[in-house]
Amino acid sequence: MNQQEIIQHIAEELKQEFSNEASGHDWWHILRVWNNAKHIASDEKADLFIVELGALLHDIADWKFHKGDESIGPAKATALLKKYNVEESIIDQVCEIIKHISFKGAAVENKLTSLEGKIVQDADRLDAIGAIGIARAFAYGGFMKRSMHNPSEAAREHKDKESYFNNQSTTINHFYEKLLLLKDRMNTVSGKKLAEDRHRYMKEYLERFYKEWNGEM
């Protein structure tokens, strides 16, 4: 089985598993990240096989849905990749992406070092901002039974993973605690350019949101 056949088989498995997911981390999110990653990788001298595998598997078992356990995603990805006889060295690189891709708080260091990992992280972060990012934020907030907005509740800067994971803040606060921070944390030139317009759209959306919230005509 060649690399593209492996990619397509894995994509089909993930499509079946995540098609009915309702938190904004569904198959369509995976597909968008996969497409974003391929687009960014076309401008970089990266290993496309690792980029594609990392993009497809980045949310295979998100730690946020497994009580903060970061080991489940790499373990599940390893089992799937071994099923298709992917080389150990490639599995290790993909698992490193899965382990470190997520935003874990404003003050938490980004531990991704490989170009492939940085590309996948940019691709994932692009899907967290802009119009799709706004929709996903409210989908996730509803899934987690969080309030949409509470003017008396201030946003916070999370200094560690535990603080970020245990946060029960509103969806609007999530913009300030994560989404609006991502533009300046993109890794690649392509990622930075693509993030600009999506970031601007979120700021415009928030302005409109506050006007309607406050009853301004």
C-alpha cells in the first residue's frame, strides 16, 4: 500500500468515526484542517506524508474530551498507523504533533519544533478563527453547557494547562482567552497571512455582538 492509499484509508475511517460529532471537532473540521495543511505545506519544504497524517489524526482523541489525558491520542493514532504498517519513525513524528498541537493556555509554551508540526498547528488554528471559528466556538460552548456571555465575568489569562482545562468561562470570553491570540502565534508565513483576514472578521463580529447585546440600534 503506497502513501496516498494509506492516507485515503485513514481518512475514510475517521470520516465514519467522527461524522456525527457535535462539539465542532467533527469530520468536517478534520477535513478543513487537512486541506489547510496541504495548502500551507505547498509553500514549505515539508514532508507531505507526515503533514497529512498529522492533520488527519490531530484530534483522534482530543485531551479535552478525555479528562485532560494527553496520552490517549498518540496511543490511538499509533494503533491505527501500525495497522497500515507505517514506519516507526513516522509514527513517532505524527504522535509528537498530536501531543503538542493544542493550545493549552495563553502563558503555556508551544513545544512543537518540527516544520510539519508547525504546519499542522497553523492549519488547525486557522479553523479556530474566522467565521468557522466563531461557529465552532458556540458549538463547543453549547456542547460543554457554558453560558454564551456574562458581562460581569472577566476573561482570564491561563498560566497552565490545568487552569485552561478546568476553565468554565463563557463562549465570548473564549475569544479573549484563545481565539484572538492565535493570529500572533501562527508559525508559517502562509499561516500568518491567512490568519489576518479571519482575525479581522472576529473583531468585527464581536463589535456587532456587543451592539446587539446592549440593544443599540
